[in-house]
Amino acid sequence: MIRRLYIAVFLITGAFGFAQQLPQYSQYMLNEMAINPAVAGRDDFAEVRSNNRHQWLGITDAPRTYMLTLQGPIKDKNMGLGMNIYTDIVGPTRRTGINFSYAYHLKLQKDLHLSFGLSAGIQQWGIDGSKITLREEGDQQLLTSYKTAPVPDFGAGLYFYKKNKFYLGFSMPQLYQAPIGLYETSSKESKLASQINLNGAYKINIDEQFQVEPSFLIKYEKPAPAKVDVGARVIYKKEVWVGLVYRHNDAVSALIGYMYKDYLLIGYSYDFTTTQVRKYSSGTHELMLGLRFSRKQASTWEGKIK
């Protein structure tokens, strides 16, 4: 009986080392801070953005992800600071964490920059034993308990960009493959898996009102196969957009969004699953909210107060 429980624990914790650990976002082009610490301080304003994703609706204990990012520049220092707070829930497992980012922006030419970023923080991994079902009864105390383990988390990134035109980013989250010791019997392979991200986008001006922004995101986490997202947005007056994203061997996502007075962002995406999961799920919903804190907006508020 106990042996069967150890096998179940091995399969769960071993999966941490072999499956893709980090969550995915269909609106990846709208919150690069969630991907790369070198983005911190890229703009002249501070901003906060939130991703809320409910995956595979209709399937019990399907993945749910909540993330809040905050980033902004250090005035006249070519530097930026950022912070990510997140919770990622998959079945009986939960990953909650916080990390802080620092970036230095090097000016190469007019409006052309290269930034270097580092992040450091802590994750807490947990397993809810009450959600684990065995074919035969084992140690019920372990099955009903909630086990947690803190894990250090470090990352790094590069970001090459021209403001309001294009960017190309490279990042490595979970750079340190820290062990996840949830149980004494945990496999040595139960550890954080380093991931390589490569992403980019380019804005094409069609006329004075319309822009098209193709984008891509490639994620690789050994030994899982690389995941490739390719998409494009059509943007009207820099305020309203619609778009599509194709995720290879996974889903097609429809995007829609609105930027109100250049400071309040609302984005939504719906994933049409292309795998066999579509037989059991009605799709995936993702909602994004963002708020900018710019000098322009502050002066508007000050004028109204007067």
C-alpha cells in the first residue's frame, strides 16, 4: 500500500522535472514583463498588468494562472525595477511566488536600446493530498495533508528594442535548477526546470490609423519539445485591436483589446483547442488588465483637480 503511495508521489514530483512547469499566455505580447526581467524600465512610465487565465473549461482541476506584474524606470539612471507575483494551479499542485527584477538599459543609437535584466525571488510549491486518489488505500495522513516546499528562483534576460517599433527578447527563467523537496521520497529529478524564451514583435504602419503587429514566442524546456506561438494584431488608432495567435499542436487564440486614453488597458483572448482535449473542454479564457502611471496622465488628473 505504502509503496503505491510512494509511486504516486514520485510520478507527481517527477513530473516537475520533466514537464513544462511555467504557465503559458495567449496575450504574451501584451505583458513581456511576465517573460523577461530586462523589460523593466523600458518606458518613461510605470505600469501594472494582470493576467488571469482559466484553461480547458469543463475539465476538473484544469490549469488556472494568476499573475500581477509591476515595472517602471529609475529616473535619469537608464535602469528599471520590476516585480512579479503569481499563482499557478494545476490539479493537486500549486506554485506561488514572487520575484524582483533589475534591468540596465544601454542606448546604442537614437531610440535603439539593449537592456540586461536579472530577477531573484522565491517560489512555494505545494501538493494537496486530498485531491490524490489511489487505486488502493495507503497512508491516509499523507493523502489528506497539504505539503509545501519553498524554492529559490533566479532568472536573466536580454532585450533589444526600438520604442514603439520593434523588440527582440531572450530570457531564461528558473536559471537555477533548485530541488523541490516536497517529500522525503521525492525523486532527484524533482527540481525547477530552466526554460529558454525567445520572443519578438514588429509594428508596421499601414496608414495614419491602422497598424499591424506580427509577433512570436518560442519556449523550450528540456526534454519537452519547443512550443511555438505565432500571431498578429491589427491595431486601430493605437486604441483598439483584434488578432489571432497560433500555438503549434495546441490551440488557435482570438484576441481583442482596448486602450482607454493611453493609460487603462483591457485585453481578452479565447483559445480554440486543436488537440483531443477539445472533446472535453469548451476552451480557454484569458483576461488582462493594465494601468499606466505616466506624467501625461498625471497632468490630466491634476488639471481636473484644480
